[in-house]
Amino acid sequence: MRDSPYPEAEIHISEWSTSPSARDFIHDTPFAAAYITRSYLRCASLADSISYWTFTDVFEEGGAGIGPFHGGFGLVNEGGIHKPTFHAFTMLGRLGDRLLLSTPHGVVTRDSRTSAVSAVFFNCPEDMEMKGVAACGSYPAARALAERGPARRVRHPIGGLRPGGTFLVEILDWEHGNVAEAWYRLGSPLNLSRAEHDHLSGVADALLRYTLIVPDDGVLDLDVELAPWAVMSLTQAS
């Protein structure tokens, strides 16, 4: 673009996803959430906007999907249940507009209006660094990526904070917020009962959550071990 006749032209990526298929079961998994997080954090500065395709699984091209988790594009399924990718975007949306720290595995930011500090870190396995998450035509095939590893330890001091301040940690991983796996363990029912829908909705939003308190020296020593494919958000609560 810099070398073209329109070096100042805006760049908008209007249809982006983990794959071009509306029947790719990776879309329903934490693997997609980690991939999306990594891609947005590394590529946000390359475009004026990057728009994810799409918000819901309600999608008419090629006909409606069969079952509550059929590999649809959406961040939420046809019944409104949040997929891991929904939580990834929620975490990214909490970031501030001032970059304090950038690492290969996450960022720490500050909001220029409120001075609130926030961060997002992720663990994409090292052997996936130069790869996408290949399309999978079934959920059992998709879940095989859970064998990738290892865990990653995230350690960063964050200074200049108010002593006694509270930070909320949220972690999405294989054991927390992994709704497609919970559906699979139910026997992959194609038509959910009301009780099954309510159960899966609860699983979908049951991320690992806990708080951290800033010590008297005003330095929060972040020290977290992230499982493979985990995404973590740190948000200043008070």
C-alpha cells in the first residue's frame, strides 16, 4: 500500500475468521479463541479495522446447520450460547488504547481516559506458530488439538498502581468455558432439552475467575501458568 498510488488509503478487512468454512468444528473450540487472540494482537496495527465473520451461527448460505454445535462461524450458537471465541473478543474489548507492554504472547495496556490497566495473554503452542488451525469436519477430529502443549508461565511486574487496588483475572481454557466439549460429553445431542441448554449456557460462561490485590509498593507481580490454548484477561476493577 505504501508503494501504491494510494499510500494513505484505509485498509478494512471485512470478512475474517479461522477458516472459510461454515462447517468447521474448530470454530466451536478454545483453539479458535487462542488463534483469534494471537492474530488480532499481532495484526491490529496493520489495518484500520478487522471484522470477524460472523457474530452468530444463524447463517443462511448453504442451509442451516444441524445441531447446536456444527462448526458454524458464529461467536454464539443458534440458541445464544457463548462459544470460547465470544469470550476472546470480550477480553480483547477490555483493552485500553495505550500500549504499555507487548510480548509474543500478550499485551498490557492503559486506558487514556480512565488510566485503568488491562492485559490479555494467550498460550498458542509453539509448534503452531507458523500454522493456522486446520479445518476439521467433526468435533472428535477438532478436539485432537488438545494434545498440543506445553503450559506457558506468564510473569510480568506491573508498577505505578494504587496500593490496595483490585484486579480481576479471567481464564478461558480446556477446563473452563469449553462448551463444545461439555456438549460432546453429553453425547452430542442434536436437539437440546431445556435442561441441557441451561446446563451448557452455564458451562459456556464458567471461566476461571479470581482477584488479585495490589500490594503496598504499588507493583502487581503477575505470575500465572496458562494451559495450552488458554486465553487470559486481567482487568482493573478498583
